[in-house]
Amino acid sequence: MQGFFNDFWPLLLALIQIAAMAGAAIHAVLTKSDERAAAGWVGLILLVPFIGWLVYLLIGVNRIERRALELRGKKHKAYFPVPVPTLETAGHLPQKALSSELESLALYGQQIFPETLEPGNTVRILTNGDEAYPAMLKAIRNAKRSIALSTYIFNNDRAGHLFLDALIAADKRGVRVRILIDGVGSWYSFPSLIPLLEKSGLNYTRFLHSFMPWQMPYLNMRNHQKILVLDGRIGFTGGINISKGNIIADNPDRPILDHHFEVEGPVVEHLMQVFANEWNFSTGELLGGADWFPDLTPVGQVLARGLPAGPDMGQNPIRWTLLGAIAQAKNHIRIVTPYFVPDSALRTALSVAAMRGVHVDIVLPQTNNLPYIDWAATPQLEWIARAGCHIWKTPGPFVHSKLMTIDDAWAMVGSANWDDRSLRLNFEFNLECFDADLAAEINLIIDEKIRTAMHVTMKELADLPFHTRLRNAAMRLASPYL
């Protein structure tokens, strides 16, 4: 028997190598949408015996979307299962209110994500926790029927206690309270707020929270959404978490500049629907009825819709809407984001826009709270600066805002950053708005940031020391998971 094994083990290994190599190469050819990536992986698989296909199986196979679909089930394939509209059926594309370009962008957006644009909304900008927290706490205190709160971070600090006390008081007076906190975000403060939530008796849960080894494949899929809905009628969304660092008047050790948005009108139902979807996934409870979904009437002039996104949605609505907006821009594209590591398609779209004469401003923090994000971003900044994009770095405190405007007429705000984590891995929520007045208000905020910012030139980026460029280039390779 031993002699038989000695004679045939080389043949067995060769058969294993051929079968694994063929299987991995076929998988790469069939699943990689980028031809260069497919060719690179096939070359590695064919030319490096055993190691090539092993490396491909470990890091080359995209398991995120499959895992998300397996985890959430078929019922979570779409948040709003309604027919894809045409210009005749869209209903809420007021011809006189939108230019032909914006009308085209609106229709394109509804092809990407089949949710109707809702007219008749108000969107109020709130600056930092100094404005956002009092407005949110007042709405919680005034809630009569229901409170839905989803947040990535809910810290055990002064800000967290203000919200906890208000939510406990609402629960005691009979308001239906539901609180969803991300499983990783719940540990951003130590000790965590979770024991206090347990003691309070509030109805809360954590999104994908587990220390079990078999749950670790889902560690990357975080709920980064920030949604608060009161009585189904008043909504808040944007970039602000619940943390004392957002209360600038208190002079925190690590201040965070940010913006949040108070929303009223029919689009509030979109916020509530996204919360209800994530709550149902996390707890199994279905939220329905007038307490959560009352009839909503127009209260303003903003045409808007909610855009959820996550790894279980094969075509990320936020990413594709950004691509469409960039393509439609005629005069200006203005972006504020704390983390800017766009994929090649977004990077190319911004470069093309700048090269055809669109003025592109990208505003980033001068000092990032995550230095390695800056390292990964810097090589890309050089590329888009060469195309004519204007890069601005704002001095401290750290700016966490996520803002974008196109041609003084369209705006995108919400929780998503310009990186793969937001546009491929996380569950996010943005608000797409067609309104010149709102875009003008956001542009004033961006103007003020640029006024005090440093303009980063292509020469400065190109003249960085060799060791810095090498570090940055190496970190860029990890950008899909930063």
C-alpha cells in the first residue's frame, strides 16, 4: 500500500493542481467584471502552482454580496418593491421644476433604484451636535406614538445619556420605542452603553452583533445608517452619531464637525421604511400601521427620495447615483467627505468631468482621525488633481460631514463616505434632493470650508518623499477594506 502511494502521490497532486487551477481560472473569468483583474488572477493561477489558486480562493473571491444575501434572505433583495418608472409613469417629475438635465438624472436614478421621488418636503440643515441634538431631543420629547432610532455609534457619555434619558421618558409615557445600534459601533465607548440600555428596559437590538467565530465572516457588513423618525412624521438623517465629540460648545477633547438634516413631508416614509426593514431583519418584528406609517401631506418644496444601500443589493444605488450625477454635471461638482478613497469608476468619472470643464471641488479634513485613510487616498488625489480637480484640506477640528451638490440644483447628503466600505460593504442611507435653495445653502457651507482650507496642488502631491509615496501606494492596495 505504501509503495502504491509513493508511486501515485505525484500524479494525485498533479490532478489536484489541474482541477483547482482550472476551477479557479474559470471562476475568475466568469465573475471578474474588470478585464485586467480577470487576466491578472488567471495569470497568477496558471503560473504559480498551488499558491496561485490558494491565494485566489482566500482573497480573490468576492464573498461579501453572497454572504449578505444568505444572511438577510431573499425578502431583503429590495427595500421598495415597486415597478421601475418611465417618464410617463414616474408621476413625481414636475416638468417645469426640473431642467432637462435634472429630469434625465431623476429618471436615471429611478432606474437604478425603483423608488418614487416625493415632492413637498422640507429639509433643514443642522450644524454639529450643538444644533442637531437639541432638535432631535425636542422631537423625542414631543413624540406621541412611536420613535425609531438607528445609529452606528451610541456612546456612553454626556450625549448618550441625554438621548437615553429622553428615550426612557418617552417609553414611560407609552410611546413605542425601537432602537437599533450597530454591533461594532456599540463598543466605541468603554464601558459600553449597552448595560444601561439593558437596565432601562428599552426595546433595542444590535445589528450583527456576535463574538462567535462562525459570525466573523459578517464582521465587515456594518449598519452605518443614521435615522431617527418620530411618529412617522418627522425624520432626521445625515452623518452625526451620538457622541460628546459632536457637541462643540463643550470643548471636547476630540471635536467632530458634522451636519445632520431634519426632514418633514412624504419622504419621511422612506426613512421609516429603511428602519423597518433593518429592524425586521434584526429582530423579526414587522413594524406597520399608522403609528409608524401615517398618511403624510406635502409641507415644503423639496423633491427628494431616500437611497438605502448595502452589500445585498448587487447594484449599489448610492454609488450608481453618484456616477449618474457626475455625468450630468455641467458647471460644478462639490464634495465634502471625511474619507475619500473612491474606486476606479468614480475616480475616472470625476477626472472626465474636470477635463470637460466642470469645476470639481473636493473638500477633505487636513488631519484625519484615521491616518491610514489619508495614506490610501493620497495617490488617488494626485491622479484626479492632474485631471483638473481641486483638492482642499480643511484645518481642524476633524470634519465628518458628507455633502455633495451638482450645478446649484441637486444635493446628496447622508451617511455614506466616498470609499469602498460605504459603497460596497456597509448598509448606508442617503437623501437625494432636487432643490436649488437647499443646494445653495449647502454650497454656502462648502464655500466657508474652502475659504479657510489649504489648496493641495498636483506638484505638492508629486513631490512627496519616496518613503511616503511608497507607504501610501502600499496602503492603497488595502483600500477595498479600509
